[in-house]
Amino acid sequence: MWKLFGVSIICFSLMGCLFVVDSKQNAGKTQWHEEERAQLVSGQTSVSWVTKTLGTPDRSSARDDGSEVWRYVNSRSKETEIGMFLLFNIDVSSDEEETLVIVVRDAVVVDHWVERG
């Protein structure tokens, strides 16, 4: 009985000892926003609008059928440091990346989609 009571007291006293020491969120690089992506219309949006609005793509590659694939990347990261008393700290970090892929042919957007990873 006393062991259970002792363990309970230790558990309750340690509950408030886990805390976030520091949290940083970095927006990273943003080349496109959802509002701009929503304006892309396959078969209608011109290449000049894409380059004027989104700028130069991060990567581009040519296909055998004469079309090109343009990739615009958004990236962000989050770092959090969690501490337990003054005994130890744990660093937790995560990176997110969204790539807007646009297929163009004959100066018009043929297809587009977002890859997340």
C-alpha cells in the first residue's frame, strides 16, 4: 500500500515538470500560395502569367512529347526543445515541403498538382 502511495506521489510531482523550453518556426522559402495555385486553369493559363506571378521555377525538365515540367517548392521547418526538470532536453524538428508541379506545352499550362512530402 505504501509503495503505491509513494509511486503515486512521485508521478503527480513529475507531471508538471515536462515543459517546452523553446519553439521556433521558420517559414523557409515560399514561391507560391494557394490563392495563386487556384488561378491556374489547365489549357488556359499562359506561361507568361506563371513566370510573372511565380517567377522562375526551382527545377524544370523537358519531356519527350515537347512539354516541360516546372517545379516550385515551398518549404518550412519547426524546431521544438522539450525539457524535463533540468535533467535533459530533447530537440524535436520537422521539415515540410510542398511542390507545385506545372506541366506546360505550347506556352500554356497543360496540367498542375501539388506534391507534399
